[in-house]
Amino acid sequence: MKYCRFEVNGQAQYGLVESVGGRDAIVRILLTAPEESGGDVEGLRTRRIEPIALDQARLLTPVRPSKIVCVGRNYREHAAELGHEVPQEPLLFLKAPSALLAPGGTVRRPKISQRVDHEGELGVVIGKTCHQPAADEDVRQYILGYTCLNDVTARDLQNKDGQWSRAKGFDTFCPVGPVVVDGLDPWAGVGVETRVNGAVRQSGNTRDFIFSLDVVIRHIAQAMTLFPGDLIATGTPAGVGPVVAGDVVEVSVEGVGTLRNTVTDE
């Protein structure tokens, strides 16, 4: 299943996305939010509409999380490029939901930061309430789907503050989308790539996670309950770097698509 969230006649709707004539298009309205399905997305009621080309739709963020939980330094080469040791357990931090930005939206570089970096990642959307799952429990049942995410970071403020809430939490610092899909297998390997103005900056694969997705989900859920719709940012590969006003940043996740956003100064 592939779905998006979009605006039509001034209202936000979830739409089922399928290929029409070789192009992704919204073909049905989902009458129930996917995160309210209890994991049974195939059983959701829908209403057929005249197809709308996905690249012509006014897309919104496809998720409305109560929290955005992020994993830091989950690729060895990324930890090394920042001069950090590899963590012994998943390193968690939170991004504010107010940082969410829709596909096509504009990342605003705050005046108080001299360096804002891109960090392309695989995003995981939770579909069922998850609290302290058993060690032998299959965590895949809690996953609704996967999406593209850019963990935009004010690098100088991150280094200055010594903790990451401000540097990661500015408005527009969490672009997500354009769609959510199921059926990916991050354990087997999913490619993640970031391009700036068409030039490849990051190219990684989830096979190289230091902590696999089941370890990450269990670690998070030992501390905080994951609710339907919550979003996990799984870590960024090596190659993070600064963006400036006028840049176009594209985060592509294999099997999902491409999240595209521009950058401007406040």
C-alpha cells in the first residue's frame, strides 16, 4: 500500500496512490486515517476519485505524529565524519512535531545559525501502540510503513549546546514524505540517498545500520510508548553537509520515492 496526505478544496485528506499510465496518482480517498487502522491498512474504506497526478497534488506531511524519535550516529562512517565514537546502544533524541515540513515546502535557515546541514534518512511510521515488546516479539507488526525524512540540523548550535533539542527542532527542520509505503525490508537493505542541486551528497544502505530496526524499536519502547502515527528517524549515512539559500535538497529512499525541498534564509 502507498498513501499520501494532501489538500483538496481546503481540506486535508489521505489518498491511496497507484500507478496510472506509468505515473503515480491519487486514485482513492481513504475514509479513515491509516494510523487509525490498527495495522489493517488493507481493510480501510475508500472512495474512488478521478485520478490526481501525485506531482500535481498539494501534498501535506503524510504523518501527524505525537512525537518524532530519532536515532543518532546509526552509521559508523557518519559517526566517524563528525569525530564521534560509535555508540554502545541506540542514541535517541526528539524532534518537535512543529518542525514537520511538507514535500515541496521550504526549509528556513535561522538567523542565529551559521551552518545548517542536510541529513537524509529512512523514516518509520508506527501503526500500533508499542510498549515494552517482548524480546521474542516480531516488531514488524507495529510498523505501518516507511517514508523519506530529512533531519535538518543547525550543526553549529548542536556543537555549542551540547544537546540537540534546539539544533534539531527549528520550524521546517523535519521535511517528510512524499508518501508512506509498506512492504520494504530495512533488514535486507534499503538504499538512502541525498542530493543537493542534483549532486549526490549521501549514499547509504540500511544494511549498514549499527543498530537494526528491531533493536531500535525495542530500545525506544522500553522508555516511551510508541503510538500510531509516531515517526522514527533511523539515522543518516555519511556525507552530511551544509545547505544555503537557493539550494534544492532531495532525499530518496529506495521503494518510496523522492522528498524534495528548497532552502531559504529567514
